[in-house]
Amino acid sequence: MVVYHQIGLDLLQANDIINGRDSTISRPIVYLYKGGPVPLYVTHIRIDKSIKVIPNELFSESNVQEVEMHNGVYKIGKLAFYNCRCLERISGATGVQVIDEGAFYRCRRLKDLEVGKKLERIGQGAFSRCGSLQGLKIPSVKIVDGYAFQFCISMTDVEFGEELEQMEEFAFLNCYSLRRVAMPLKMDLISDNIFQGCTSMANIELVGEVHSTISHFSLQVWRDEMKDEIDMINQVLATAPIHGKTAAARRWIRRVLARVKHFTNEHNRSLEESAALLELSLWRDNLKGEIDHGSEFSLESKPKKRARIDVDCARQERRMTCGANIVIKNVLPFLQLK
């Protein structure tokens, strides 16, 4: 059974008088949804705590303007808000994990969508033709299906997080105002024609561990070269043809990944060489200390008989006595990059 909820008229008038406002000003009626069909006259809805899933086509082609959810709602079903031409705001959807196919298709006035850090999948055409949607921050999303944001003509930027795994074909088809996308550096992340018709697309910003990896490169020249390599995409996109922006982005991703791998290998190789030099230095200083303190060993004197020596065992023993074994064991793994 649905429950109708409205602020009491007497209390409303009292508040208006106290605040010096005209008590004749109408207030929106809030409808508490607990299940079943929704009357066509309802414009403001609050989802009851008992509701965990917004059913398929529930509010389809209704007059709803605002919906207040709660963090217990984990799924917005297929075509749930299809063609809701008056819908402007969705709040409190912080627990939603899946926005299904066409959930907000043709919600032309939708411009305020509050989602949290649990959203993992955006279905095919979920926000297609949401002409007022200007930007989204969706750091936890893993999958963006095809046509998810097609014809979002006012959208200027989208921020993904390092969890993003795949964006399917035509995800941003004809998003004419889209200028910036923040995403992680991963091979095969974007499919063909992702930015088809995105005439303003000019900036890709990398998020995630790649920045930490680059900052730990042992040579400044490597860090500078990687910075130039990453920034190159913004120059390329500005001059790339409309139908070539996706291909340019994919080539850039492959090149940046290859350069990161190359410099990571160089960094680790440099560490191995430094470790060998460190071992020799500690070994030399240890031997010098033994000589200075009157040790029976001398660099100039030679034994009368040369005993057979197990070189590996002797080196390992010397590592332990000079401290190299401890230093290399603790320092080298810390400095290595994966």
C-alpha cells in the first residue's frame, strides 16, 4: 500500500508567519513510496527504507521532478525513469551499485544526480539524451556500457576512478560539449568510437597509481619525459579529426604504457647495479677496518698455501659480516617498482 505524506497545513502556515513569508505560497507534496504503482500527479517522491530496488519502468513517463533515495537502494532498474521529462534531481542514491539499461533515457531536465562510491556499472543507454546533465564524478564505476551517455549535449566533463575496466562502443556518442575525461591508464580500456561526435573533446587526465610510479623513477630526466608523454594527448586531441579522437587516444594509451614499462625496467636495473656497488663498498670498508685494527689478514701479504674456497659461501658470509646482506634485503625491495 502506498502512503501519502504531506506537511500539515497548520504547521506550514505557522512557519510562514514566523519567517515573514506569504502563507499562500504552495509547497511541493512529498509522496512516500512503499511499493505498487505511482499516481500520475506525484512530482516529489521519497523512497521508503523498505525499498531496495527501483523496479523496471516504475516511474516511466511520469511527472516526477525530484526523487529522494536512501543508501539501502542498490539498483535502479531498466527504464525506471524512462522519458521523465520533468525530472531534475536524484538525491541520496549513495548505495546504488547498478544503473540498468535506459534507466534515465530521455530525462532531458536531469542535471543533479547524487551517487556514491558503490556504483559499479552503468547500463546501455542509461543516461542517453539527458540533455541537461553537465558532469559526473563516478570514481567506483567499473563498466560503462555502450551508448551510456549518447547525446548528453551539455556534458562537459566526466571523472572516473582507477577501478574503471571497460568503456563500450559509442559510450559518449555525440556529446558535443564534452571536453575532459579523467580515467586510469589501462590497455584496452576504451572501445572503438568512444568519442564519436565529441567535437570539443580536448583533454584526458590520468588517475590512479601511474602518477606514484612515475614520481618514484630514480632519474629526473625519466620523470620529465613521462610528463611530456602524458601531456601529449591534449595536443593531439585538439588537432585530431572528429572521427579520429578515439583512435588517437588508444594509440596514446599504448605508447604511455610502453614508456612506463621501459622506465620501470631501467629503474630496477639501476637499483641492481647500485646494490652491487653498495655491497662492494661495504665489503671494502669492512676489510679496511680489519686491517686497521691489526687483523691477521693483509691486502699485501699472501698466504703460503692457497686453500680451496667456496666463492658463493665466502661471499655470503662476507655480506653478513659487512652488513650488505641486511641493507640490500631491506632497502632494495622498497625501492623497486612493479
